[in-house]
Amino acid sequence: MPVYYMKEIWTPLKLVGIKFFKCEENRLYIKFLQKPRRRIFN
């Protein structure tokens, strides 16, 4: 399994538990509360 280095992107949705991350390949990931991250878009 590859290792991804991700940077969290701040959005107002973070206040309600929805976080967005960007990996080194410019792919976007979303995380809801305690669920695992999943990729959105490409």
C-alpha cells in the first residue's frame, strides 16, 4: 500500500467535522468525523 503525504485544507466545514485533504499528487480526499478518508474527484 503506498504512503501518501497529505496536507489539510481549511474550510468552514471543518467546524462541523468535515475535513478536506490534498495529497502530493494534487488529489482531493474528504473525511467525515471518525470515518476513513476517501478520494473525491481525480
